[in-house]
Amino acid sequence: MAAQRFLGQLLAAVACVLLAAPALAPAQSRRPWRVFVVSGQSNAQGYNHIRQYHGGREAFPEALRVQPRIRYWPGKDTLQNQENLWTTLRVGEAGSFGPEIGLARELERMLPGEEIAIVKYASGGTGIARSADYQDYIPALAGYNDQGRNWHPPSDGQEAGTLYRALLANLRAALAALEREGKPAELSGFIWMQGEHEGGISRKMAGDYAQLLSGFIRSVRKDLQAPSLPFAIGQVNSHTWAFGDIARQGQEEVCREDRQTRLVKTIDLPRVSGDAAHFTADGMLTLGARFAEAMSTMIPGAQRLPIPTTIPEK
């Protein structure tokens, strides 16, 4: 009799576990990947080296060089069908890196317990503007032709620039690859480090930058079906761009008018010696952290981050 009672209790306990399991599984699977985008021109790519860290006096931290908890998609110009580029975030063999390294470290602080993925697609010396729309180029670039390699969205009956199309293709492929793993993916923020192109080669182009940038943001949100997608905009740096002040004013205008954008300060960041256009390793880490701080002000439920100051190199 006792044996029968024990068996009945055991079967009841097993039944409770089996009934509870389906209720728990969906709650776990519903927590999505938090996907962030890094895009723009050369300071989104990164033209620096880890040897520059703290002026070369210290080794680059291993915890930054390889970040195994962060998924990373290094974008390509062309993708094969269902190609999966997801890998672990790390500094490449060349030793250079973009804002994604400092960004990722701070995103983990901002979104504790969340699984974070970063899609990067950037190309140096490129603009949102279509070269065919302008003629007033600086003498060194008279007759400039971008061959359609720009970030301009489709408009005025013209198709989008090749970079804009490749950006969307990479994002859609990256999100689909994550979801094929059986877990949803949520596009959570967009980092845009660009504007030196327009600020450096044409006064009219620089003057149009507010319109160009707002149109780009609007089209990305529409095409990705993410109407409230937060954008963190990297300020055009203080290199001697011919019309940099004008382009910076355009960035400020966009960020004043769009509540889901933030302008991220760059003009105080250290730049590579002999190459005043690009941020050093320390400058790039600070820039990534500032992008994360900007995101923390726009993403519901995110932990607010402090505004990072520059990392001294001397």
C-alpha cells in the first residue's frame, strides 16, 4: 500500500514538471537578441592600431580585444543566399577597430542580462549625397563621380545608392540568420559616424546635410519597419574639412528636431598623429562609449550610463 502511495506521488510530481515546462519555455525564448548597427565612413571603420592604446605605454586589454559574449556581423558588399557572417566580436588581425569595441563593452553595462549583437557595414570616403546632384566641388575633386557608391535612399525616381542597398541587405540577412537559430531579434539602435565627406568636398553638399541625414534616417526606419529606431550621430570631427562647420550645423539641426536621435561629441577626441582625420585607439574607445551613453537615453528600460570623457594619451 505504501509503495502504491509513493508511486502515485512520484507520478503526480512528474506530471507537474511536464505541465510547467511548456509554460516556462516560451518566456525564455521570447527574450530577443538586441541588435545594434554601426555604419558610416572611415571613422566607423577605424583607422588606428591597438599599439596606440594609452600612448603605447600599456598593452591593449584582452577583455576588449576579444568579447565572446557579443555576436558580430562584419558586413560585406555582396551576400550569397542565406549567408551567415555571425562571429564573435574581436579586434581583427590588422589591429585596427571601430566604435563597436568600446560600444559593446558599455552596452553590456546598459542592458545587463541581454544578449547583444552588432552589425557593422561601413565604407571610407563615402557620403549620403549623390555626386551627380552637385557641381561645386573643391578644385582637387573637380568632376567627382561616386559611380553610385553612396548611402542615398531611393528618391526622385532614382534607385538607392549601392551602399544603402548593401546596408539593408546585410541587416536583413543578419536578422534572418539570428531568427533561424530559433530566437527573435530586435533592432535596438543605429550608430551613424559620417558627414566628413559632405563637409569636405562641396559647400552646397554640406549645406544640404541636414536634409540628407534626415532623409537617410527616415528611409532606414521605413525600410526596416522600425519607426522609432534610435540613432546616435557621430559629430563631424574638427579636422580642417573645408565646410565642416556647415555639416556640423546640419547634424545639430537634425538632432534638435528628431527626439529619437542624439548628437555624439567628437571634436575633443585624440586623432592619429600625421593623420588628423581619424581617431586613435583611445579616441575610438571613448567614441564607442559615448555612442552607448547616447543610446542609454533613448532605449526604454536601459540603465543610464555616464558621459565618458576622453582617455588621456600622455
